[in-house]
Amino acid sequence: MRSRSRFFIAFITVVVLLPILFIVPRFVQAHTAGTTQINTSRAPFKGSPLNSPHRTSRTLLHGFQHVFVIVMENNSYSSIIGNANAPWITSVAKTYGIATRYYGVAHPSQPNYLALTSGSTQGVASDATVTVRATNLVDQLEVHGKSWKAYMQSLSSRGNTNKLAPFVGDYARKHNPFVSYADIQSNPTRMARIVDFSQLATDLRSDTVPDFAWITPDLCHDMHGIASSRPNDPCSNPRLLVAQGDTFLRTTVDEIMHSRAWSGNSVIFIAWDESDFNDHSGCCNANPGGGHVLTLVISRNERTPRSSNVLYNHYSLLATIENGWGLGCLNKTCGIARVQSMNALVGSPG
């Protein structure tokens, strides 16, 4: 009887346990392999506290409350970082987020602005007045129910009411990409959302800032400058020009961060459009490009100093906005393998 019991126990052990021992390892191996493949499909961000493969997936970033984009002009990365005339910028670079390997996509200015708003230079290679028929960020925003407004400094100077004018005082149309899109030009409702920069203070006070706010300083405050015969003209003297841009950024960002709009996972991007004309370095679907430039990221949800040495350019910035709101992708921002969104610098989902 005992021998039969032992035989029965041995039989049950073989029949029940062996399949488990055989199947479970394969099951675990298969699922572990699947997870690893997903997590490592894109390289992790390096040089950042958010050094995780999960952060590289565009599907994991979402929930921006407000996005502010401020575009500055014509300075290399090395000419701004550490510049004695830009103390606020240097302070922000040490306090918030900085992309150390960020590039413009072309020379001169205008193609960079088109790239930031449509994922392509649209074949434009000059600063001449153009009208472009192309799907753009505004189309994406409106389809997904996101409000927007573009704040252009000096647009209404000298009593100007013509938003298609190439120049008005210190305002330059080449730094205003929105008026160059045909489907914005032809739509009065959309054109009404392109306003003078002075409107920003009013909107911040009344808590009517849109989801997406684009800010273009004029030529005296974006570090571009204008021609002048006066050696100490703050709009042409290189030293004073950088100082004016630094002050503009400090004042504007301070107003944003002390308003009710600075909530949730709001973020401010400060990018320079292009570097010196002799710098054609680039990356990310744009090489040669517009040279090595500075880009700062101030995230309300990520308040620790952080740096990313991942290769980025203007397509990366646009991809980050698209990803954050699930807008899809435009042109070269669709190239995930070459154009990485700036997840490491924008903070956790809101």
C-alpha cells in the first residue's frame, strides 16, 4: 500500500510539476523580452536626472497646462552662456533645464521659424516675404481643441494695423511665422489671434492666456539688433543688445511665473533661432543646420537643475509640444529615430 502511495505521489509530481517548470520560465522569458524591447527601442536621455529609457517614449509625455515659446536671435551657445551681460540667462541655465546640444536647422532666420511651426523649412531659404501653403501647428492645435495666440512685440507700433507688413519700427515679419501660412492669412479669426506683445500683460492679469502662447521680441530685444551709427545704441551695440535681451526675458518670464497661468505642467521654452552665419552644424533631419544654439526649458513641475546632452533641434521642440498634447506629427517631427522630443527637460505629466 505504501509503495502504491509513493508511486502515486511520484506520478503526480511528474505530471503536474514538470509542465510548470518547463512552461513558466518560457512565459517569463517571453514577457521580459517584450518589455525590454519596448523600453530600449529608443536610447535613454543622458546627462539628465531623468535618465530613464521610459522617458524617451513619446507616448509617456502628456498634460501641458500652458506652453510658452519665446524665440531669441542670432547668437551661438558659447556667446550667451557665461556672458557677463546675460546674468539672468546664466542663472536660469543653472537652475532649470538646459539643452547643451541644440541646433538651429538653417540660415537665415525665417526657415527656422517655419521649422518650429510646421516641422519643415518648406523650401524657404531666405528672409524674403513668403506665403506658404502647409499644414502647421495652428491647424494641429485647433483640431485638438487647444487655444493659441502669437504675441509680437512692436507689431502695433506707429499705429500699424497691417499684420502682413514686412517691417514696422523694430518689428520684423520674418520672425513671425504665423502670418506666412496661407490658411492663417485668409482667416480673419486666426489673424485676430496675432497680437501686439503688450496684450500679454493684459491676458496674464485677466487669466485669459491661451493654451499655447508664442512670444517674439522685437529686433531691439531679441538680440538681433538693427543698423545704427551710434556706438552706444542699445539696439546695435553687441554688449547692450545682449543685456536688453536678458532683461526682456527676465521681465517676461517673471510675469508669466507670477500669474495664474503658471499652473499644472506648464512650461516655457526659450530658444535661439540660429547661431553665427559661419556655423552650419546641425542634427536631427537638418545637417547642415543653423549652428549650435542655446535652448532653456523652465518647467513648473520640474524645479531642479537638469541638463540634457541629447542632440536636439527645432524639430525636437515642436515634437515635444505635439507629444505633450497628442497632436500627431508634422513632416520631419515624424522621424522618431532622428528627432527626439525633449522629455528629459519638460517635467512629469500634469
